[in-house]
Amino acid sequence: MKTTLVGEDVVVLSKKTRSTRRLQGRMTIVLFLLPALALFLIFLVYPIFQSVYYSLFNWKGFGPAVDFVGLDNFKRILTDQIFLKSVGHGLLIVVLSLSIQLPLALALALMMGRSLRGRAFFRTIFFMPYILSEVITGIMWMILYNPNPNRGFVNAILTLIPGIKAIPWLGNTSTVLMAIFIVLTWKFFGFYMLLYLAGLQNIPPEVEEAALIDGVNNRQMITHITIPLIGSTIRTSVYLSVLGSLQVFALVWIMTKGGPVNASEVMSTYMYRFSFVRFQLGYGSAVAIVMLLISLVFSLAYRRLVRQTDYLN
Amino acid sequence: MKKYSLVLFLVGILLVSGVLTVLAAEAPVTITWWHIEIVENQIALWQGLADKYMAAHPNVTIEITGYENENFKTKLTTVMQSGAPPDLFQSWGGGVMNEYAKAGLLLDITAYLDKDGWRDTFAPGALGVYSFEGKNYGVPRDMGMVGFWYNKELFAKAGINNPPATWTELLADVQKLKDANITPIALGEGDKWPGAFWWEYLATRIAGQAGFTEAYSRKGSFTDAPFIQAGEKLQELVALKPFQSGFLGATWGVDEPTLMGNGEAAMDLMGQWAPGAFNDSSTDRKGLGDKLGWFPFPMVEGGAGGSADALGGGNGFAVGKNAPPEAVDFLKYISSVDSQVAQAKIGLSLPVVAGAETGVTDPMLKLVQQGTAAAKYFQLYYDQAMPPAVGSVVNDSVQGLFAGTLTPEQAAQAIEDSAAQEIK
């Protein structure tokens, strides 16, 4: 005789449906992720593995790689004065960005955040440099930096001051890195300012009002309330700024090609020159891998450092 | 029903576009042509030739792209590494072109040249620059030498009656120009190769053909005495501070010709394409007119080289491996005597085709051409003669000499190290 334990049957049945549904749910997720994953694997992961492969060879870039040299390329990188110089320059740009570019953007965002007349206008013009392509920016600033006061705007203004002579910004080894940093700041501060503005919007007004009632002054408001509350935005901007500074390429290459005599050399221009000017793509690939490792180490260390603060919230 | 009709519509469009592409591919021939002319009348000349050819051959379309020199080098490298070269493109011949030939990226046009005596229309030395291991991969359109282009008015103002014939005289003239408050030399060392001309000429004058051949064949070395001396002589010049302010960051594309064209600098060691660039970059577009003079690189006292030896090179077009036969036919068309005469008339090329010398009317360019023809030893620019990696090291090291960051010994050693690695 069939005994129908209806209750358990129902429970069993619905369990099965639930797990099938969960499986179906997972399948949908995987299916939707698949295109993005495919692009990621094909255009990011696979080329990186190719680079690792080519970095073990002496390769001109045409035809197959046949001259295996193992880790020789990497040894050469770590002993090359010019590469070490380029890393130094990269780190200098990172430090300068963190100490000048970001605070400037933050200060502007704080000013912009208040109800300032013409806020929208200032927001737009501060963001405009970011919209220009890096190539156009580079060419434009090369013209601005022209050492002849009749042709270069910067020097034209400078020579108006009595006693000051025109400075060859991009031709002088002691001023070239500074000149490039000015252009970098000009180009990117608008982006960070917008980032901070967005972060500021997220501060609940009640907090600020409560603080005002308690009688805080402006400085206390900024240091004890505003900045801590946009902490995660600041941490994100630091992350983006460091990575961007380590990998800057187009602006430097267009304006100086890393010169004169390597005075503005950064890792990416070094890599580019060996790969595409000297046709030594094996060595260039090795440089690219070293750049990747440096960025990766920073990225992982940083994520670990801020994980506590951001993710536990 | 609506869903299905949408799908049908999309599929229909796909089919139609596919059919159209196939149809289009079967019909006419397209030739891609990359040149490096940015001077207006030079661009117009190439376009004019293409238009005439297309009118005579209606099934051929010629797509021309003109690049600035440095951009072209970048663009070409990328396209070569992807294995899809343009059909006809600017080439300086020598070591760089040889690399492409070795990698199988160029079309072997030896057979085309042998037909109907096309080969014999060219000056053999010039044609040889575009061949590798006995096979031809391109043809020249222009061959000349590097020399001093100078402003006669500024020289007179400084009290210089005759152009210098020796290196010592050149240094003395530089000093005279400085004393007269004139910028002696325009130099776009940001691009590195303009400065390399100075060192390469000094090396040519001091080492002579024997010295270079020794080092290049790897029997000798680039650290041999003549190459160190070339660096020392260059230091003598740099010590006088004869260049415009900011020369280490200046470019050939903009700064050098602007200075010369506007009469702001007295001389420029440059190739045969200089006058056209001076005119185009000057404010009034007219350049120096008959104030422009030319003199060859002076003799260096005690040097083993002959005073008529020439450093130079030219321009030509190489043929990509996928080029259709019509591309080679078009190449023959633009290498005709008429085309060469037209090029010579606007100062674009110093002709390499017999009978086209009559097109050179400019007395300065005539001097350049005569100098080229008379040179017993003709040295192709180092960064074209040698593999690209070595050329790049030469350019970088010489910039170090100009900036004072490298000694002549260090510069020579860097070049030698690169040569040892690359030239086998």
C-alpha cells in the first residue's frame, strides 16, 4: 500500500525546486558574466601571458621568437641606470601627485561644495582639461612652453616680470620633470575634484547641521567631519592617482620622449623606446612585466591596508 | 510576430552588407600610399600624380596618407609588427629596410626592375640603398647629402666673408656670430637625429671610409680612436654654446626650420629637404630667398677622411608584401623623368633618375647634387645604415654629448656595446 507522506514529499519537492532554481540562478549569472569574462581573458590575461613568454627572448618584433635568453632581460633591467632613474621619476610623480594634485582638487571641491555663485561654471571649466586627449594636451603645452617669448605663452608672461629671462622648460634637464608635472596636474585635477564633489554630496546634511548647532568652526568642520566622511572617496582617489602616476605615458612621450637625456624618463617611455624604436620587444616585454609587478604589489598592499576601514563598514 | 520581424530585419541587413562587401572587394584595386610630406606644395604634387594615374586607370583607387616624420616612424613600426604593411611607403633604405625585408614584410620587385630596363633609369648607388642581399625592395626618388644651409646676410653682419673650410674656421665663425649677437646654429636636438649628423660627419671626416668599415664589419670597434676624437671635437663646439635656447628639447618638425626661415639663426646642418621646410615654416611663407647659401661640411685637420666625402641619404618608396601589381606600376609612374623633374622644381627631391637633373634649377640644390655625385665615399646616415637598435643608441648617445652628460668615451662605448650585440 502506498503511504503518501504528503508533508515530507512536499518538503522534498520544494527543496529540489529550490536547488534547481538556485542552480538556474547561478547559470544566469555565469551566462551574463561570460561576455565580459571572455573579453577580459582575450584582451587582458592572454596578452599578459604572451608578454611573459616574449620577455624570455631576444625578439625583434617580426616573425617568431627564437632567441631564448631566460631571465637575462630581467637582470639587465635591474642593473640599467636609466631604468632605475625612470622608476625614481615615477615615484617622484606619485609623491608630487599625492601631495599637490589631490589636496588641490580637494580644496577646490570643498569650495565648490558650498553654494557658490557660478558653481556650475567653475565645475565645467575645471573639468575641461580632463576631456582633452592626452596627445592634444601634450602638443598644446609644447607650444605653450616654447622657449622663445614671441611664441611660447608661458615665457611671454614670465618675461613680463622685469629681470626674469625665458626658461627652456622642456629643453632643460632640471626643469623638464617639473614642467611635465604641471601639465599632469592641469589635466587631471578636474577629475579628482569631481570625484570629491560626488563624495561630498553623500554626506548627510543632518550631520553638518548637528555639528553647526554644536558650535564647530569651519576648520573643525572640515578636518573632523567632512574629510573623515569622504574617507572612502579619498582612498579611492589615492589608489587611482598612484596607479595613474606610475603608468603615465602619452603626455611624457609627446612632449619630451623621456628626454632630454632621460631627464623625464618614466617606466612607460623606457619600455616604449626599447620595444618600438629599438625593435627589442623581448626586452620591452620584460620591462612591461616589471611595471605590472610594481603596480600589482602596490595594488594588493593598498587594498589590504584599507580593507579594514572600508569593507567592514 | 513583431519579435520575429525584427530578427528577420537584422538578419536581412547582415546579409545585404555581407553581399555588398563581397561585391566591392571583387571590383577595383586599392593602393595604400604613405608619404611623409607635410609641406603644402609637396602634398599637392603627390596628390596630382595620383589623380593623373587614377584618371588613366579607372579601376585603381590610391589612398594617400601623409604623416609627419616622427609620427610616420611610430605608425609604420606598429603596422609592421602587425604584419600588414601599406602597399607603398616612405623608406630611407639601409638597415631599417633590411630588417623589414628579412622579416618578409616587403615585396621583391627585382623582376619588375629587370623588365623594360626600368633598373637602368636609376643611379646605381642610389638604387643600391634600397636593395638587400641582391634583391630590390624599393626605389629611390631623392638622394643628397647633408651640408650647411646658411643665412648669407647674417654671416655678412658678423663679418664672415667666406664660409669656413676647416673645423677650426667653423669654430671661429661661430664665435664671430656670437659676438654679433646672432644665434649661430639652429638645432632640434629633441629629435636627436639632427645632432647625430654633427657627430657622424666628424666621424666620417676623422675615420674616413676605412675607419667606418672597420668598425661596422666588427673587425674594429666603435671605441677606436677616430670615434672618440669625433666626440671630443663635438665637445669643442658645444662648449661655445652656439645653439638656440632650449635646443635640447627643440624639434626638427617645428623649431629648427622656423628659426632658419625667419632669419633668427645663421646656419643649420641639414639635408637636401631643408629649403622647402624653411620656406614653409617661415612667417611669410617665403623663407630666405636668395639670402640662403650652402657650403659642405668643413675638413677636419688631421682627419683620414676626404673633404669630398658625403654623409647623406635620401628618400624613396618601399613596396609592402601585399601590394598588387598595380602598385608597382604606379611606382614606375612616379619614378618617371617627368615626375622627377616636377619634384626637383619644388625642391622636394634631388633626382636619381637619369635626365631629370635639368629639373634642379635652384643653384643651392645644384651644389648639393653636384656634391653628392662627386663624393667618392657616400655614407648613409648611421641610424639608417645600421640596425635600428644601434642607430637609436647612436642618436641617444650623441644627445648625451650635446647635453654634457656623456663623455666621448662613454658615448663611443655605448655605441660599441649595441653594435656588438646587434651586428652579427
